[in-house]
Amino acid sequence: MASYYINEAAFTLPDLGFVDRTVHVLEARLPGDDPLGLIVARQVVPAGKTLRQLVVEHLRSDALRLKGFVVIEEHEIYVGRAAAIEVRSRWRHEGTVLYQRQAHLAASGSWLMFAMTAPLDQQAACDAALDQVLATLALRTD
């Protein structure tokens, strides 16, 4: 049986093959009351898949579900000591153009995605917030 930890508690899971697909959603307000959102998602890296393949599949999914989805920029970075893929994109939702910056990395067999989203005119604030998150990210080792 495996112990599972969350901020508020710890518990033991029965041996039934649970897979951790945690998604954290955090929200804040920027000056002017514009929304700023951070999603942190975790998924097991499937056997035989590279981080690049996972990111390509994720972006394909975004393009299918988000109206007017466009990748602005994509490049490789390092987050901590881990190689990562950073993606900047935009799309339309309810009359607003949204901007999102994602950082994807693989660590300890998990695919982690950090995605910060804000209205496009708040891109600088969105980037600054994700810069803070990524600069302070400390990956745990097995």
C-alpha cells in the first residue's frame, strides 16, 4: 500500500493500481481585476513516449477545443535541472483573447505541465508570474 500526501493530510491507498493525475487550479486577480490562472497538471509518462510527443499531442488537443488557438512561440528551456518545453499561445473565449504560457517537463516518471493564463493585454504580468513559479520550482527526487 502506498502513502499519498496532500497539503492538508496523508492517507494510505489500497493496492488497486491508482494513478496520480492530479490537477491543481490556482486563481488570482491582476490590477484592473483581470483574472490570472495557473494550472499544474501531472500525468505518468506513457512508455515509449517522449516529452516532445506529449507536448505535440497536448497542443493538438488545445487546437481542437479552443477557438482560434494559435501557438505564438515554442522552444526548449531548463526548469531547475530538468529539460523542458515552453509554449506561448493565444485563443478566443467569450469575446476575450487569452494568452497562455506553458512549461512542460518530465521528472521522476511524471509529465508536469505548468500553464499560466491571462487576457492577452496582461501578457507581461502573466509571464512575470510564471517566471516566478519556474524560478522557484524545486523538483523532488525519488
